[in-house]
Amino acid sequence: MINNIDLLKMAALMSNNYTSGCSCNCNKTNEAFDMLIMGLIKAISNTNPIVSSSQNINQIIQPKVQDHSLETVNTVHNSNKLKLGSKNQSINTQIDNAIAISSQKYGVDSNLIRAIIKVESDFNPKCESSAGAKGLMQLMPENCRDLGINDPFDIAQNIDGGTRHIKEYLDRYNGNKEMALMAYNGGPTRMSRRGVKSPEDIYLMPRETQNYVPKVMKYYRV
């Protein structure tokens, strides 16, 4: 036999099922149904002391309300995760497209461009070093000025400028990637001043450049 408490729980469940998932304008209908439920609760409370207090009524009904609240929070949380994933996917697509365009435009291996970006910024378009290098390919202010880049944090502009920059060094050193990377990181003036004439002379460059060149080449060869 269904006792009064079970009947009260069933009423609460009916109320939740009735009002959940509705996107239309049905406030008047909901209010009428709520009045019916409250009348039933009042009738039960008059005959059963266990449910006569508002505290006991709330203990019976409240779990259902909490469940719906948690469901709403989880829905919002999952929605935010989806938006974040879509944003990251959009950035990755922009980077891929910019690499493909610049590679074809300037005749630079797309894998080399990608390897430079990996080491310079780890594909973070907003990356900025303490020295003032900015964007995916970490262009210095003087580089941006010479290359005509207005916004180094713009994905397309940065990759276009960075690819042109490494292309200049590839041409200068007859396509030698190690020499071009040494110049990209350490500067051609420093290379000349220190007597760097081949990749084997990398030991003459600063420790940063000595680490930089093999690291980029490692990602390039993957």
C-alpha cells in the first residue's frame, strides 16, 4: 500500500517532470498545477505528523530540486567546454592555413615553418618574450618594422613575416637550414663577427642559439 510519504514523493516527482524541459510560455499552467500539488501536500500533512512540518516537507522534495540545479550547472559547464574547444580548433585552422599560404608564396618548407613556430611560441599567437619578441614566430619590433607588420599577434601577418624573414636567411646561406636558423635566432651580424662559416661553427654562438638550432631541426625532421 502506498503511504502518505510515498504519495508526497510521487507528487513532487510529477511536479518536476511536468515543468522540466519546457521551453514554451506556460507559467499559468504551471501555477495551476503547483496549487494542486500544494493542496495535496496540505491534505497529507494534516493526517500525517511525519510530514506536518515545513522542514520535513522540504527534506522530501528538496533532492529533486537539487538534482535539476546540478543538471543545469553541468549543461552550462559542458557548453563552455564546447565553445573553448571550438575556439582552439579555429585558431589551429588559421595557423594551418597561414603556414600553407606562406610556404607556397615564399617557397619555404611548411615543416620548417611549423618547427620554428613550435620552438618559438608553442603555437601561442599571443606569446611575448621578455625581450619583446611577439607572436607565433617571435618577431622583434625592428623585424616588424622592416617587414611591414602592423600587428605581430595577428596569425596571418606573423607567419607571413616570419616566413619571409627565414627565407632571407635561407637565400643568404644557399639553402642551409642550420645556418639560416642560427641567423634567425642569433643574428647574421653576430655570426660574422664570431667567424661562423658553417654549421659546425655553432659552438661560437651563444648557448641559446646552440640549443635552438638542433631543437628546431629535431621538430623539422619528425
